[in-house]
Amino acid sequence: MNICVVGSGYVGLVTGACLADFGMNVVGVDKDVDKVEALQRCEIPIYEPGLATVVRTNMDEGRLRFGTELGPAIEQAQAIFIAVGTPSRPDGSADLSFVEQVAKSIGEHLNGFKIVITKSTVPIGTGQKIDKIIREVQTGQHEFAVVSNPEFLREGSAIGDFRNPDRVVIGSVDQRAIDMMLDIYSPLRVADVPFVITNVESAELIKYASNGFLATKVSFINEVAHLCERLGADVETVARGMGLDTRIGPQFLHPGPGFGGSCFPKDSRAVVQIALEHGLHFQIMESVVAVNQATKERMVEKISQAFDGGLKGKTVAVLGLSFKPDTDDIRESPAIEIVKGLLDAGASVRAFDPAAMEAFREDWPQVEYCDNSYDAAAGADGIVIATEWNQFKALELRRLKELLKRPLIVDLRNLYEPAKIRAAGFDYFSVGRVGAQQEQRQEA
Ligand code: UGA
């Protein structure tokens, strides 16, 4: 089957490459000429483990190519995946102008039955909107069907997630479209992956409700962590005790500096906005949005307390800038709030991240970017761990101690055992743990 994937951003690129790997003929179309030229040379503009290999293999085998011309790509395709951006507007609602432009082009170039599939996270009702635009724009009498097929990929493990998903959601009431989607995903059907087939609106909502629920879990455990600090309880043990209940499950119960990325913050706000547009207050999601902001801000206070209440004139080594490990993505990363808070308080920041420094530097040129964790620690008054990259989990403590002015670590991802790290001679602060509380009491 010939497939056109519109948008070669994160979702589009992974989807296109993996569908080519499923044996489809895929053309990825993007209006960014530089990006497309780079992709044609097999240069991948994003950091995603394993993606380069899948792209290269499928380009070499002739199943994957990239271009900028949308019209011919639409005409040749039987299935068109829309994977363009849906950025947040200032009020939190999703800006659909890119999706609408693509729908218009599809209408202009419709030359036979095609399915039009939304991969981007789009507000409920977008499928109908796309259907209406195509119907209004097309001059012929061609049939088409709009399908919602939301994406559940996580950055950093996107290839594995695509090949081995928990489920595939297909939203359409057109049997031809459903059959084509089942064909496209046949390698997953063979592997017994569950398929949820429903109408477009339900599929669209499954995506928002899933991200909203996961974001709620993260905010919930972050609030529990805060409470633990007041009570002298240990959030890691509380999370384990909760997560062993199979109705709760252990995942997404890791406390930290708040959730970031291109999805949870945007989708949580969008759920609130969608509900408001339909006359409802989605109170839990409203709280999740507020709790996440408060969590990020609380981290700056925590760091300030650890640095004896005064950040002015201090040098802080920040390890980790991306919103999570294994990605260079800094969108809504808690590290942004942290670095901003440190700089506003008069501290200097020396930072290291294995992948995200280039992106961070664009907005934060006043930060000093270092070659590695030890370089960042050299001469600093303490370390803040903001992202749980693997390499930050096994730092050479003795070496750090020699390099730092004061042996102080504020670990916002709970990577270390408080007792062990204190035994190594460090002042150690973490999130919601007994040790963190004891340390604060001693300081008081
Ligand atoms: C998320 C979802 O997990 C994917 O299923 C979905 O497809 C994707 O959004 C999307 O809508 O495109 P992603 O944003 O890549 O994926 O990242 P996650 O691994 O879900 O993490 C999101 C944020 O929550 C990160 O800032 C992470 O540090 C934080 N988090 C996650 C925690 O603080 N604690 C946890 O226990 C889990």
C-alpha cells in the first residue's frame, strides 16, 4: 500500500519509518526544505534511539523516501497519515491550523478513495472537521474516510513502543477504512496486539484520557511526595506499597520535579479546555495542571533551602536538561523552570546534558555548558540532578567531592540511596524521602 505521512516531526518520522518497516511504501512529506534534504541524506533531526537504523534500512530498501511536495504524494497514496504539530494556544486549546491546511490540500488532490488518518493528538471533533473541509474543497465526487489512530509512543523508546504497543486504537465507522487499517497494522495483529475499534470521537478521547490519566498519576505521587516530606514518610516505599496493588500498578509513580515534554502539559491543558468548551469543569485535570506548575516551582525552593537559603553568588551544577532521559527534547522541561529560578536568584549555572545542550543554549545562552558531569561540578557549590539519564545514576562520588566547593547534591529524581550518599560525605536532598526530611530537620 502507498502511504503518505504528512509531517516529519517526531510522530511522523517514527510512524513513517516503522510503517515502511511493516512493508508499506511510505513517503514522508514536510514543508521544511532543510529538514527534508537532511532526511534525504539519511540525517535524522531528532535524538531517538534506534530510529536512524530503521530509517536507513528502509530508505536503502526503497520503501521510505522524503519530499516537500504534498500534492503528488496525496495523489499517489491510498492512506494519508496526518502527523503535523498541534501547538497550544495561550488559552490551552490546541491550534489546529496545520491540520486544517493539510485537510484542504487533501481535498484539492483527492483523485480516488483514500483514508485520512489523524496521528497527531487532536481535540474531539477534529475528525469531523477534517471530513467537512475535504468535502467542501474537493471538486470531484471521490469517496474518502477519516480515521483516528492516536499515537501512544514515548520519546526515548518510540521504536519499541511502535512495534510492541499495549494496544492499537482505530476510530472509524467506515468498514473499508477499518479493513485498510487492519492491513497496515497486520504485523501487530499477527503478534496478538489488542485492537480497539470504535468511532472517531471515542478514539480521539482515548488519547487525551490516557495522557490525562498518566499525568494525574505523576501529579498524585508528586503531591504524596510533598506530604511525605512533612510527615517523615518515604515516598519510594509508599509508591511501591501502592503500586503492588495490581489495580494501581507501579508505573508512573516516580516522584520528581514535575512532568514536562510535548504531550502531558499540552494535553492536560487541552482536556481542561475541551471540557470548558462543552460547558464542563474537568476539575481533576484543572488540579493536575496547577499541581504540576506548583511542583516545578517547589523544586527551586528546595534547591534554595539546600543551598542554605541563599543562591545569590552561588554556582550550581545542573545535570540533565531534557524533560526526561534518552531525548534531546526540552519542551516544557522542568529544568527550564529550575535554571530560570536559579538565574533569577542570582546564581550562576554550569550545566551538562548528554543530548539537550544545543537546544537549551538557544534560549539560555547565559548558562555555561560543560563537557560532562565532572566538568560541570568543577568549582560549583553543589549539584542539582534534574533528569534521570543513566550516566547520572553512577557518578564517581569521590571525584565529585574533590571537584565541588561543597559536597552537596540535590537529587530531584531520587537516583541515590540517601544513607549511602551521606556516608560518602555528601549533604543530600531528594524528593519525598525520609532522608530528605531528616536532612532538612538537621539543618533547621
Ligand atoms: C507520553 C506518553 O507516555 C505516551 O504514551 C504518549 O504517546 C506521548 O506522551 C504522546 O502523547 O505523544 P512522553 O511525553 O514521551 O510520552 O513521556 P513520558 O515517558 O510519558 O513522560 C512524561 C513526563 O512525565 C516526563 O517529564 C517524565 O519525567 C514524567 N514522569 C513520568 C514522572 O515524573 N514520573 C513518572 O513516574 C513518569
